[in-house]
Amino acid sequence: MLFRAADVAWVHVPYSGGAPVVTSLLSGQIAALILPEAVLNPHRAAGKLRVLATSGSQRSPLMPEVASFVEQGYPELSVMEWFAFYMSGEVPQTTIDLASQSVRDATAQPELVRAFAALGMTAASSTPTELTTRIAAEKRVWERVIRDAEIRVQ
């Protein structure tokens, strides 16, 4: 998405995790990377790297001085990492409903909200129906990105 929006030719270099790629960035072996802000924030705070943009629709609470891609004129680059809690389709609906309510209750706890915020994350929850809708919307976006970029499994 970024490469197409910015009309820049880049080369994707796969790494086996965050630590090796950050090491390569800090040592000058690579010029840029995209990783979760909590991984990069200590290096940014120490002045070892400069963050050019964040991918959310708004500025990050961890890096309020860094403008988002959206603010910098790339409205299609509003991408957020998110996680979901899944259960087998064989689980009774009453158990699914109870688990869903438990997750909603947990994500409303101030202690968890603060812990997530310290990592640059927002504690949030949804209903199973809302999650299904979100997954369908994300699938449409990423199917288009994959098709337009002609990404193939290697």
C-alpha cells in the first residue's frame, strides 16, 4: 500500500523477527522499515532512529509528535494492527456469548487499558457479529492490495 501510494520502488527484505531487522536498521544495513511502534519507540526516544509516520488514522499517544500517513496526504494508508479471540465453531453459543462478555469486561478494566496504552495499543472489544463484519471488511481491503500489487506466494 505504501509503495503504491508514494509511487516509490522498494524491495521487500524478509526478516525472521523484529530484533534482527531493527539491528539492521540501526547499523545502516537497511534504510527503512515498518514495525509496531512499541518495538521502535525506545530507539526513537534514544535518538537512534527517526519515525517518519504512523499508520493509524490519528497520531499515536506514544509518539504524538509524529504525523500519521493520513495527515501527510495518504488517506488510504490508515492501517491498524488488531487481535481477535476465536473459538471453535463447535462451541455452544452460550459459551461464546459468555466468553465474549468476559472479553468486553476485561478490556474495560482501567488496569488493562493502561497496560495496553503503554504498548501503544488500545484495549477494545466487539461482539462476534461485529468481528465478523470487521474481518469481511479487512478481507476486501487486503484482497485488493494483494491483487493490485500482484503479490504471489513464493
